[in-house]
Amino acid sequence: MTRIVIIGGGPGGYEAALVGAQLGAEVTVVDCDGLGGASVLTDCVPSKTLIATAEVMTTFDSSYEELGIIVADAESDSGSAAGPSEKAARVVGVDLGKVNRRVKRLALAQSHDITASVTRAGARVMRGRGRLAGRQAVDGSRQVVVTAADGTEESLTADAVLIATGAHPREIPDAQPDGERILNWTQVYDLDELPEELIVVGSGVTGAEFAGAYQALGSRVTLVSSRDRVLPGEDPDAAAVLEDVFRRRGMNVMSRSRAEAAKRVGDRVEVTLSDGRVITGSHCLMAVGAIPNTEGMGLEEAGVLVKDSGHIKTDRVSRTSAPGVYAAGDVTGIFALASVAAMQGRIAMYHFLGDAVAPLNLKTVSSNVFTDPEIATVGYSQADIDGGRIDARVVKLPLLRNPRAKMQGIRDGFVKIFARPGTGIVVGGVVVAPRASELIHPIALAVDNNLTVEQIANAFTVYPSLSGSIAEVARQLHTRKSAEES
């Protein structure tokens, strides 16, 4: 039986384990924290659970009056409960301790579910830290040394090894987290009380998501961005919408402001910027990127090529430079998404075990920023078109024109589709809307299957629906194509 050892139990690791066991291999997963990895325990699942509460608060805060909802929980001047005709103060708040206890409970339950699935499939789960021991043996096998929490070691023989050890929060030397006032994104779930004034350093996906969530929960938020705008890696039109929403809701967005240090002063935090300015808050969240977990793995000795950034170099079927060694997930630096990690892990198993395999194609990957509104993208980007990497026509339709959006009080967002001239084949798209993560799927199907704008336009949509805007954009692209041909 083929022996496979997987180091790391995140999406790349546990999905690979399921595939390997299904295809008849003897699979061992070595993990030190719990299956699901950071994605389930400290990153994706916890943050999106927190954001789910924030979404409810945002929806209520922005739409309840327009939708005719009466809030009368406060007492009137007479001392009795306020009635519908009386002017009542809105009494809505968040018990952050309760929210975070729910976050941790759901994350742990998800980890247990994953462990049960992996063990049911026939894979073995070992608790400990794994590392490669030397180069490939004459018979093609490799040794993996597992160190348990008590320091004991066990050596495993493998015909193939998958490294899926993920990444950890990057830290600034002069802004070390203390877990109480200065926090990284793994520590925020230990808070029992809502930060009164939260400084978020970093305006990438993680920073923007937490900034928006805590603002919705009731914190006064300052977002420190070293770039010209929030979400510098996302669609510029989408980022502009989100930044406008942030500012309109009262967030202090500080563009072109780089944080150099953060220190605790009593119950306050002082953040020093590169230009000498000092801003203060009750708490500070550092969201300045991640570092791959490759140190101490024995990679160089095993012949695995590591980039200057610390990421493992892989090809499109997840192979490293060392025979029999594969890598998946954040440790590769390809695309920091759970879905990509899982696909990389599955591809590695398909490839090594001789099953049918399609190389990783990043131009079909859907991604989402879980802010409010959400930003979902797939395929080629506006930057690809502007940079001349692909020739495509673009149509963008604001959600303000959508009847369902009007009914729900949605003012911000749009649908944008990119299609090839001549053929009309859809090559990418952007959706900015509530639940954009769900709305991007039809565009993703079109990109993955080379569908045309005509095919999208001719498919029935529900009326009224937000997805109707996708069909409308496709119809406009079809009209433009027809006009160009004539």
C-alpha cells in the first residue's frame, strides 16, 4: 500500500487526506493544533462567524427606518414602554464575550467534524510537529520525524509527503502583540468587551474585514493604510465603493500612513506613524500580512526549494523541487484562500497516485472579501485589462438600478463582467453586493466553462432578484458586441 504523510491539517492537508484515503493509500496526517488548521481555528471560520453578527447589526442600522421597522424597546418620558407612535431611542448592542464564545465553539465543532471525516475515511491522525529528515532514500521513500508535545519523537516512512503547514501573522518588531491591547488576528477572540476605539493597522483583506466588522459592532475604528486606498490588491472600483462606505459610516481611514510602532500606555495604545504622527486608541489590531510556516521543517536538507519570502516553490500539480514532496496552501504563497489550498492538496494526491488530474488554473478561482458590502471576483481582473494582458470589453451596472436592491434598501454595489471581443466569452467579473460570495457563482461557472454573454443573457433569472443584474450586464455586453459587428 502506498504510504503518504501529510504535515499540516488545514484545508490543503485534510482534503488531501480524504482523497488519498479514497484512492486506497495509507495516509497519516501530522498536526499540532487540530484539523482544520488556522482556516478553521483562528482565521476563516472564526472571522466569518464574527462578521455574521456584524452583518446583522449593519443591516439593522442602515435599513430599519427606511423599511418601516419600529424600534420601541426604550422607555418613554412617562416611564412606560414606548409605543409605535412615540419617539424611542434605539437600544441595540453586542455582547462581545458571548459572540466570541460562539465563535470558538463553532470553530472547535468544525475541527471535530473534520477530524471525524478524516478518520472515517481511514486516515490516521497524529498530534505533533512534523519535519523532513534528509533526502530521498534509494528506494524512493522519505522519512518524516514527528515530535510530540512531550518531546518524544517518532519516524514515519512515506512514499510521498505533502507539506501544508500554513502561515502565521507577521509582526512588526516595534509593535509586538500582548494579547490584551495590541492584538493579531488570532487573539481578537479572547476579548470579552468591545474595543471602544480600535486602531486597525493594515488595509488588506484581513484588515478591511475586521475594521468593517468592529465598526458595525459599535467600535470607533481608525484604519491605517500604507497605500493610496483600502484593498490595494482588489478591483479599484470595488475598493472605492468600500472605502466610501467606510468613511460614510464614520470610520477614520488614514491613507498613505505607515505604522512603525505600537506600544501600550496604561489602558491605551499609542501607534506611531512613519511621519512622526501618533494616534491613540483603546486597542490595536495588527493585520500586516502572514509568514509561511517553513522554518525548522528540514526543507533545504531534503532538497525543497524555498523562495526568499519563505514560501515553497511548487508547480501547477503541487510538486516541489524534491521528488516525492508536494506542498499546498498558504505555505506556497500562491493564493491565500482555503479553496485554493484544498484544490492544491487534492491535485497533489491525484497526481502522485496516478488518478486523472487537471493542473491548477488560478484564472478560474473565485475569491471574496467579507466586508459589507462583500466584494467577489473571479477570472481576469480590471488590472489585467488595463495592463494589456488580455483584451476584453467591460460593462458595469450599479445595483441602484436593480428592483430587488431598491426593495431591500441596498444603495452600494455593482456587477461588472469582462468578455472577449468577437466571441463574447466571459473571462472575469466582479460583484459588490450583500452576499456577493453567492452571486459570483454564475459568473464563475461561465469563466470555468468558457460560456458567452449570450448564454448568460438567455438564461432565465428570477424577478425580482439581485442576480438579475448579472443577466442585464450580459445583455448589455451582447448589445455592444452586436453594435461592433454591425
